[in-house]
Amino acid sequence: METAVTFITLGALFLAGLLADQIGRRTRLPRVSLLLGCGLLVGSGGLDLLPDDVKALYEPLSIIALTMVAFLLGGALTLGNIREHGTVIIAISLTVVVATLAVVGTGLWLIGVPPGLAFVLASVATATDPAATNDALDQAGETGGFADTLRGIVAIDDAWGLIAFSLVMVAVAQGSGTNETGMVLGAIREIAGSVALGAAVGLPAAALTGRLRPGEPSQSEALAIVFLTAGIAIRFDLSYLIAGMTAGTIIVNVARHHERAFHEIEGFEWPFLVLFFILAGATLDLGALWQIGTLGLAYIALRVAARLAGGWVGAWLAGAPREQRLLIGLSLLPQAGVAVGMALVAAEAFPEWGETLTVLAVGTTVVFELAGPPATLWAARRASAREGSTDA
């Protein structure tokens, strides 16, 4: 009976994904927000209709879906794209992280939050949601310079965010008399190890895949690469996002015999994302929204301001088109599980702030997951229209 209920539930969730896709095509609503809303409705915070067996699928599905997204984002970093947009990508991604640390940290400090807690929260605010951002770009049909730049930014900004988070944790710990220098070494190990894993998977994959069927890998080859990358990363406590992005970048640039290196991943990515976003919505706790209070509202406002300012300054420094400068920061609002994960790590290191960190991260993630994708979709469509008028 339980098996039957699980399959019926999964079938219903796939139908919900189909409905969300169709509604998104006919309206200006992002599919991500529709799927998250569906998850909220059927999850424990709503009607509580999901069986425990289905809820248990969230963690493995999220890993696979995000690894696929990482491969696709890495695939956007072709040598041509790097030559054309590399300066913009690096300048904006670094500037946004620095601006988020400075604006959120200083702003919270000025309203009375202890400086240590203020800058830990600011480091958590640097995290983004690459899956929601990438799907909004896909839904908008954006393939121009704006989309290429944005995909490059979300491909690497979580690496900068992880470094910033580790450095802040060390600084705050030393300021409070605790030695947390191991966190910096841990972050270096995680990033270097993830890049090494991506290279170890990407180089042989670039040489071997796409040989059985000339031009592009088969579905079995693509699934094998994704699952191996995710599994090995988890086994050695590495970042499957960074590993997948690295492998994707290597494959798309080294495999000269590929016509469309990630065509097969693009073909089966959406069903995984449907389940991922619905189950992500089911895990969101709307009750946390009512607990964030004034501090949460300040955090939200400061993060939005930091994204807009950082995106604008980075785009200006890199010489990006004037009409895209505010749109870039607006596109980087989505925030998901990486931020919650950072908050849980910080809560363990600083138990005196544990409740504040956890409640604030969960509550504001609900806001940015629901409001962020519409902002990204609007910005992508706006940028596409402007690029079209410029070409005309």
C-alpha cells in the first residue's frame, strides 16, 4: 500500500510540474515560484499530503538536481564566453559578495546587532540559489550576453561566498577568544578538493563521452557522470556544486568532438527539478516568517540593497552595458539551502546565537525563494528586450 501511495504521489507531482510549466508559459509567473507554492500547499506547513517516503527523497533529489545545474552552469563557461564576459563575471561576482558583507554587516551593526552576529549573518547572505536563477533564465528564453554573464556569476559566486563565510567565522571566533582557524583550512580543502574532483571526472569524460554516438553523450553517459560526481563529492565531504561546475567547464572546452556536450542533461534535468522544487517548498516553514521580526525585515532590505549596489558597481567597473547594471543585482536575489547550511554551521560554532541564526536563515529563505525567482525572470525578460532593441 505504501509503495502504491508513493508512486501515485510522484505521478501527481509530475503532473503539477507540467501544470506549472504551462501556466508559466502563458503568464509572467516563474515556474520555480509555482512549484515552491505547490510544495508549500501540500507540505507539512499546508495540507500535509506528502507521505514520509516521498519527503525522504528530498535530500538525494536536491543533490542530483543541483549537480545537473552545476554541470550546465559550468558548460556556459566556454572559452569564448570567458573571453567575452570573463572580466564582467569575476568583477560582478566578487563585488556582489563584498558589497553583501559590507552593507548587510554594517547595516545590522548600526541597528544594534552585536558586530560578530551581524557579520556572520552578512556572510550567510552571500549565498545564492543557482537552480532558481538558471531556470528563470531558461523560462525567459534568454541566451544573450546578459544570460551568459549571469550564468557565469552564479556558477562561481557560491565559491566566493564559502571563502567569505569561512574568513568571517575565523575573525569572529578569534575576536571572541575561540580558535576557528581550522575553518579556513577546511574551506581551502573543500574548494581545492572539489576543483580537483571536477578535473578528475571532467578530463576523462571529455575524452570518452560522445564516442558511442558521435556528437554528444548518451543519456547513460550523462547520468553516470552526474551521479559519480555527486557521490564522490559527498563521500569526501566536498562541494558537488563546485565539482560539477568544474567538470562541466572542462568538458565543454576540452571535448572538441562534442556538438552539444550537455544536450542529454538538458533533456532529463526538468523532471528532477520539478520534484526538487516541490519538495523544497514542502520543507519551507512559513511559521518562521512570523518569527523573524524587525531583524529579519532589516536583513531582507539590506540584502536587496547590497545585491543591487554590488551588481551595479561590479558591472560599472567591468564596463558592462549601462542598461544591465541594476538588472544583474536584481537577478541575484534567490537564496536557498546553501544559506541555511551556512547558518546551521554558524549556529553550531556560536550556540549563543544559534536560535537567531537558524530562525532568520529559514524565515528569510522563504521570502527570497518566493520573491527572488519573479525578480530574476522579470530582469531576464527586461534585459532580453533591451538587447533586442539594441540589435534592431
